[in-house]
Amino acid sequence: MTLAALIGLCDKEKLHVLQQLDQFREWHSLDDKRYCLVCGEIITGREIRVIRDVLGKESQRLACPTKDCDAVPMEWVQPTDDVLIKIAMIELECSHLRLMTRAGRVLRFLSQKRARKTIGENDA
């Protein structure tokens, strides 16, 4: 088991670390954004966690700041218009699915209510 610790860095140092450790994309500022393919969140350089092994056996590494997501730079992409459109479409589909699920529950409830009412009328 590796003991890891977050490293507190000033802005200039953190930008330098991002530029050194992210070999997949360039970082021009801590306000640059990336889309995490693992958790689906848009993150900034300011939010990214810089972690090092407490025992010093491992060099620094970068990790997604989202809770329970340990994605690394290879799993982050720049949020281009295409990526943002895809995110919006997925969110729209999820919203549509939630609405359809709610509608199904309401219809089931109304159907059961009508059935109970019909049974009650037949008993009377």
C-alpha cells in the first residue's frame, strides 16, 4: 500500500508541474479546462490534485479532483465544441430518461388507483 499526500504548490509551481507531468496536452494557465472521460466533469488546472508518495519511492503524479475519481492526464481531453455538444446530448438523454421513468411511475400509480377504485365499486 502506498501512502500518498497532496502537495500544496503556489500557482507558478503548480503550472510548471502540470506542464511537466501531463505529456498529452499543453497547459498555458491554471484556468485551462479539461473534460475527464472517467467522471464526466470539466476540471481546471487549479483543481487538479498533485500527489506524491509519502515514502518518497514514487515521483509526483496528477489526479482528477472529483471525489472518488483518480483519473490521470491521459484520461482528460480538451473540452472542444464537439466534446461540449456530446456532453449536452448525454445530459439531455439522461433528463429525458428520468422524465420517462417518472411518467411511467405516475401511470402505474394511476392504473393501480383506478383498479382499486373499480374493485371497491364492485364490492359495494
